[in-house]
Amino acid sequence: MPNLFSPLKIKSIEFKNRIVVSPMCEYSSENGFANDWHLVHLGSRAIGGAALVITEATAVSPEGRISYGDLGIYKDEHIAKLKEITNFIHLHGSVAGVQLAHAGRKASHQKPWDGGAQILSHSPNGWKTVAPSPIPFAETEEAPLELDKADIEKVKADFKAAALRSLAAGFKVIEIHGAHGYLINEFLSPFSNHRTDEYGGPFENRIRFLLEVVACVQEVWPVQNPLFVRLSASEWTEGGWSADDSVALSKILKEKGVDLVDCSSGGNIPNVKIPLKPGYQVEFAEKVKREADILTGAVGLITEAAQADAIIQTGQADMVIMARELLRDPYFPLRAAHELGYETKWPSQYERAKWPAK
């Protein structure tokens, strides 16, 4: 059996292989509601054989959406359609996960196919953004409001309520989004966090908000269900959040009961030059796994079966979290198994299309 198709048990959940559908924004919701697009998009990746299917960044509050088309889980009415989707995913042998997110200062944007620019707070479909400090992401953007202590407590309560709704909707994995320049990442980075209270300044203060969010989620999330955190492991900029910071934080997250760190990078500083190449972020997953002794997920231009298998085989990461390749081919896991000489189970409805055994 290829390493990519070896099972992995985390707490009470056994994943049938190591392939994960990465959270990918679809910008196809109205008022945060999932719809048939999400059912087909996420459901087809379950049929395609991925072990874990994670929703796009799912906002814990209306103001936490990246765009007005983002998925949300900030009211009870969102649960019913999400439950339909998780039921379908589980029916087809995959595990349903949800990424809980707050976009912070990177909220209130147009959909990417409409240009993706920030929508000013006084404009239709726009709202005032919030952040640890009143620093805009880009000079051309409107400055966010600085969160005060009451605001921080509200955001933490929003994450807790969203976790409770996630449970009601049938999700078995939660990933807390602490990457890509969104709110939690903004607290972590010295470039976006200029606070002088207990949430700013030294490392132990800047990680405080994330640790408190984790604790709030754990108050309602069953201890037997996996809890992941996504980090931007490096800002690719001198003086910014570093891979060593990610290791130090991941050690603490493990002590606090987090099961896996999803290691991405960048997103909090504009116009950073990132050396893009196949697997360019895998080194972060490997470093965090080895130095923090925690399970990790690898992301970033992973497109080939042999490449993904090697990541698991060499112990660089425990899961391969794929995005664009799974947009191009929802059935990549079935194809990858065949390419690696392993015949995995196909949906009965598709058996007649199965490749001949090698």
C-alpha cells in the first residue's frame, strides 16, 4: 500500500488515507447560507476519494466574512443545509471538516471575479472591518477599527457558538483559521499587531488571542473529535512571524490539546516575494512536525501522486492538504491510487469506469 493511502487515526476519527481537501473559498453564498453549489462542490470531492473534506473559510460572524459571498456559521438557520452536506460526505466514506474563520482587516471585499478590491464600509455589500490594531492591509484600503476588550470577548464567543453549530451540523473536525493575514494571524504578527496591552508586544502576548479562541472552542467541541489549527508558518519577511515562532507556538498548541497544525505561509504582508515551486511550503510542515512533535499537514503546489506519497513516506507531514489540483480533478485520489499501483474502492456507480488493475 502506498503511504499516501495508509489510514490515520486521530482521536476517535480514522481517516482512510492522507489526502485532504483544503478549505477553498467559493464566494457563492448569500447571507452566509450554504446551497446546492456547496453540496455538489464538497460532495464530489468525497465521492472522489479524499479522506477529509474541509469547507471553505466559514465565518463566525457577518463581519468576519472575506466577502459578502462567503459561507457562514453565525446563525442557527445555517445549520440545516450544512447538515445535508455533512451527511452526504459521510455517506460516501469521507470525513466532513469545517474551517472556522474571521477575516479581520481583510474582510469586506469584492468577489475575486469582480476584481477582489476592498468594499468601503459605507458602500453596498461593505462593512467596517476590525483588527488588533488600526492598520490597513494595504495603503489604499480603509483602516480597520481596533478591537477593544469587549470586542475581543465577542469574537471569542462567536468562535464558541460557531463550534457548537458545527457539532449540530455534523462536522467531525474543526480547523481554526490562524493564517493568511486574517484576524488570528493579525494578532500573531508584529507587523499587524501594535497593541500595548496583554494581546500585543512579546510573543507570549501575541499568541494569547489564538490560545483563548482554542480554549473557547474546546469548551463545546467534544474531546474525542480532532481539532486542527492552520498557521502561516512564515511571513517571508525579516522581522516578521517566522518558522521558529511557529514551532514554539505549535509546542504550546499540542500541550493545549490541538491535534494537527496545517502549515501554510504568507498572506499578512502585501507584495512579498515568495519563491513558488512545487511543494514550496512542505519544509514548514516538516520543521513543525519534527521540532514541535505534533502532527502536521503539508500544502502548496502539491499536484502529483508520487510527490504527495513521498511527503508521507519521508515523514515530512502526516496529511497532504490539496487545493487547486482538487479543483481541477475532484477524483485525484482515485487517479493517484491507480498511478501508485494501488486499487482503492470506487463508488459503485462509477465501478464500470475504473481503470484496469496494473
